[in-house]
Amino acid sequence: MHSRFGRNVVWPLLLLSTSGIAQQSDSCASLMHFKAASVEISKAAPIAAGTTELNPWGPGHSAPIPAYCRVEGVITRRTGAGGEEFGINFALAMPEKWNGDFLMQGGGGGNGVVMAPLGLNAAGETPALMRGFAVVSTDTGHKSHRGPFDFDFMKDEQAYLDFAYLANVQVAALAKQLIAQYYGKPAAFSYFSGCSTGGREGMILSQRYPAAFDGIISGDPAMRTGLSNLAIGKWIPVAFNQIAPKDADGKPIIAQAISDLDRKLITDALLQKCDTKDGVADGIISDPLGCDFDPAALTCKEGKSESCLTLEKVAAIKKAVGGPKTSGGVQVYPGFLYDTGITASGLLRGILSPGPGIFGPPTTAMEVDVEKDALADIQPLVDSMSTNLTTFSGHGGKLIFYHGDSDPWFSPLDTFGYYKDMSVANGGSEAVSKWSQFYFVPGMAHCGGGPGLDQFDLLSALVNWVEKGTAPISVIATGNAFPGRSRPLCPYPKHAHYKGQGDTQDANNFECR
């Protein structure tokens, strides 16, 4: 199958006669009798091609799903805190036409739901299942009762441990057993791909279980959720509360701290300053670390009050974007990038669009005790900060990070900071570049959306790196924000730059510099 990314996606065919297909269907049903300690199989049935998978948090996936064997079950069913039933639920999809590889897909939010095992993350137009991967997904040990951000399960110690780091490796090991039994041979290579919570899970797996996977994709990882919540739930709102007009009760009206006109002024000035650094004015800031925008340039001159920002607004913006610091100036969580999505409104607001957010109404506090909160917000069991990856890299493991430059929940500079620290701890950037890469994604919000190109196939890049030894040079990105446009995503320290001639909508006319 030929994709718009200009490479052939090969779907290797198993040599199956009609009787062979029947035997495979029979062997699928026979997995109901699979026996392993603490494992209950609740379903083992062939699924016809063309079935639409249901997504608990949104619409079904409409791509033509191939025929596959679906196995569902639970590991370690038990009664826990409050009399609630817990257990690590999973769903494994094993396609009729298998490519010989295994992929585990990461979760999102607080997990608690077994998502359709398709392998959508960072796979471009063709999800992993459609390429012939056997794909597994899991709820990591609990059920969500209040949507994707239900963390009530944390009252149960074992459920918290399963979510933090235990469940995924258990599900992966079981999936590998089922794959070997169903196909009559083990998977040749094992991959993990996830974003947000899934990105954190990928990091945890590389750090705690370095032999479990050959290749890992970690996107926009929720790697220090407590400290990112300090930034977006307290530090940034407080910065804007301090300049916001007050209501009749004296409480700040945070949504009025920065006006729509202010946001347009900031966006226009940001683009004027940093857009053309990549050789073309296209509404994309390709080199976020090279963007030297300073909102102080918009400060009102004496006697002027239009098309400018007051000193108070400039100070609040710089404080918010700069990230939480202690009273002594110690940075406890990185600041955010000046990127095109920081003024976005809608469901996923940019950090310069304060208002009701996904985590509920904004705080009305006027101060934040960073020292006290930062200590309380460190979560050693969940935070994925260990940098010694010598075992993971030593067995040939490959690790790709990507992060949206306009992510308003988790700063891309936190992931980038980890990548730099990890590089230092593992022999330096040149040595680490042989097995790990980091990609900034201009304009992209959290795991997608935003004024950027958020569709890209890092999965193919990872497979080629693991199985053929070919390190990615760039990956082509497209997206709904700019129909008809493509750009190369470049591994750090390079970024996309226009060659100076040819269609500026076409990635072929850009290079990584």
C-alpha cells in the first residue's frame, strides 16, 4: 500500500490456504482455554474485516479494520479498597495477516478504559493493526467511573502501583505468550507507542523494564504530573489573577486578564519576530529554541494605550510563560515555549487564554507557595525521571520522543530537559543519537490539534531504525490546520528550513538544518 508519505507500507502476507484460515479461527476460539496464573480469558473470537471499533471517549475508528483474532481478559481480579473490584483488563488484536511484530499502545488521562487495540499513536494514516501488527491495550488495573480524568482509584494502593508502573509490563508479557501460542512462533520485535499518560508509560518501560521492548515512542509525556499541575493549575492562574479585574465579591475574573485583542497583538508580534527564521512566512515557528520573542517589546509607550500591553500585563505574561519558581528564584518546573498555539481558545486553551479548563474552574488564589507545593507534588512512583538507560540501549533499544510546542498541559521543555539530562548520563549527545531522538512539533497542542501539522508516521521510522538500523533523518508531517501542506519534522538539534525555491507547501522543498 502506498501512503502519501512517499514510502511503501508493506503488509506481509501469511501463506494461508482456505483451510489455514479456518484453522486460525479455530485456534482463536481455543485461546478461551489459555491457562496462566491469575489470568482469566473472557473472550477469544475471530472479528470480521471491516468492523468499526468503539472509542469510549469519542467516535469509532472508521478505517477498514482487517480480520483479526480478539482476545480479552483480566489479570489478578480482586476486591480492593472500598469493596471495589479491581483487575488489569486487556484487549489483544492479532490480525489474520500478521507482519510478525507486536505493538503495545499506551493509555491516556487516568486510564481506566480498555481502548480499541488499533495502534493509532504517531502512526500517520495507517494504524498499526492495519499494517499487520498484533496490538494490545489495557486499562492498567482499574475502571474509570467519571470520564478520562478519574483518579479515584488511587485510594487503592495496588491499583495505584499498577497504574504507576506494574500493569503494562504484565500485559505485554501475557500478550507475547498469547501471540506465540496463536501464531505458533513469538513476535520478532516488540514496540510501545503512547502519548500523554502513554508517553509517560513508555518512559517508565525504558527505565524500569529495559528488556521488554525493542522500540518505544513517547509523545508529550505526563512525566511529572504533580509539577505540571502546579504550573497550569496554580502558577499560571495566579499570575493572571494578580492583574485581572474583580467581580462584586472581589474575586478575580481571570478570563478578562488578557483580552482577545491582546492575544491577537501577541500572536502577530510573535510571528513577525520568529516565523521567517526558517526561510518562509508560513504561520509556523520551526525553530522554537531559536525564537527570541519578548512580550516586553509590546509595552505601551507613554501616552499610548492601544495596540500595546501595559507593564502589568507584560509582567504577568512573562511570569506565566516562565514557569513556577521559588521565592529564591529556583525553577521547579520549566517554562513554556513562545509558540503559535499559546493564545488558542476552545476546549484546549493555550496558556495565554486563562479560563475554565479540563481540570475544572481556575483557582481564585492570589498567591502560590511554590516551595511547599513543589515538595508535595513530586510523585516518585509515577514520575519517569530516571536517566540511566544503559541496559535499554545496550540490547539495541530505540527511543523516540516528540512533544507539541504549544502543549498547554506539559511543557515541551520538561521532556526536552529530560532528553538532555539522559544524554549526559549515557555518554553524551553523539552517543545517544545512535539510539534516541527528540522531535519538537511546531504549533501542536497536547498530543494533537493546535495550529500545527499533527499527523506524522514515527512508527515506520522507529521500525526501520530497530529492524534495519536506519536512523530517521526526518519524518513528514501534515495536518488539518494547514490543508495541502507538508513539512519535515527534524530530530533535535535540527529543524525544518526552506531551501529557497519551490512550492512552500511541499516538504520536499525543505531540509533539516
